[in-house]
Amino acid sequence: MNDALLKLQGVHTHIGAYHILHGVDLLVPRAQLTMLLGRNGAGKTTTLRTIMGLWHASQGSVTFGQRNITALNTPEIAALSIAYVPENMGIFSDLTVKENMLLAARQARRASQMDEARLKWIFSLFPAVEKFWNHPAGKLSGGQKQMLAVARAIVEPRELLIVDEPSKGLAPAIINNMIDAFAQLKATGTTILLVEQNISFAKRLGDRVAVMDNGRVVHAGAMQALAEDEALQHSLLGLAL
């Protein structure tokens, strides 16, 4: 796929004595939302962490644009306009919402220097971020923390947004809010790689899909094609979407 922004080729990852990824091949097309699906333990989170340099590939390559980033450390990868929202959200509980946002705004030293128009847009996506702007982030609900985690990742424009299970544990109303936010991000041309267990979430948002099993990508294609093929869903995921 010539328009792939991110490409993994034959990626193996070891964590201590454990061999987790067994030759992952993954293409993430530019300006699309790619869903990464699979059963628990399939290697999805390890794939994201390997992309971000939190764990290093023991074999294979990770390419972003035209650059091989396999051996780069995490701050170097983030500086390439890649944002990552981990499953645990990574919120600084003792800091306010504003301070959490400011930490991610590389071009600003004070809140007044953050892009006001972009902040207004983020507030329209996640009203709770504005409502609790001066509150300690640790006091937020789980859904509000997830909103803050995504808002922090997009406080400045990013070429690639990588998110691990954004709907996990959220109420349906907040999930709908999150879906709308990712749809608007897609419309801005942001490339998104998203791990998700909520199948409705995946069907409504995904352009492309890759399914993992036992540390490998075992299927890749259009999300709509997988959503319409129950036999394939059962074969890959053990359930119908």
C-alpha cells in the first residue's frame, strides 16, 4: 500500500524470556482510521508499545513515512508528530486538567500560549475538559479521564494518533461522544491506529482493519468487508460483530 504512513514488517518483540510478537506485518494508510482487533493476549498492546519504542523490536522494522524508527527511543518517536494514548491513560492525577494539557503542548510554556482556536475545538469535543479545567485530574471519573487523555494527545496537531482501547469501561453516552470525536479527527486528515474491543465502535469508525492472533496479523482488509462477513468474524474472533 503506497499511501501507508506507518508500516511494520516482520516485527518480533521479546519481553524478557517471552516472545510476544512473531513477525507482525501491518500497514496503516494515511488519513484513515485503522482498527486493530483480536482476542485478549493476541499482541495488540505489545504492537502499539513496540511502535512507540517502549519495547524494542528484536527483529523486523517499523517505518513512519520514509523514516525507519525501529531503534529510536520514545521521546524521539513522539517528536515525529506521533501521539499515543495508552490503555491506562497516563493521566497525572496530582496535576490539574490544564496542567496535563500544558505538558503535552510542546509549543507553549504557559496556558495562555496554547492555540486558543484548537482548545475551543477540543472543548466542543470534550466539554468535561473545559468544565474541570482547574480541577485535579485525579478527581475526574473514568470517562472524563479518557476524554482528557485523548484531548491531551491532540492538543497540537499530530500526523498519527495511536490509542489503546478508548471505550473500555465507558458508559454508552460517553462512547458515542468518543466516536464523534474520532470521526471529527479523521475529517481533519489525522491518521489513527486504534485498538478496540467494542465491536460497535469498530464498525462505526473503522476504514481498515487488522486482526491479530498469537502475535501475528492474521487478516487485513476493509472494515466494512469484515463487518458483513459473519463466517469470517467467527473464524477470526470467535464471535459475530
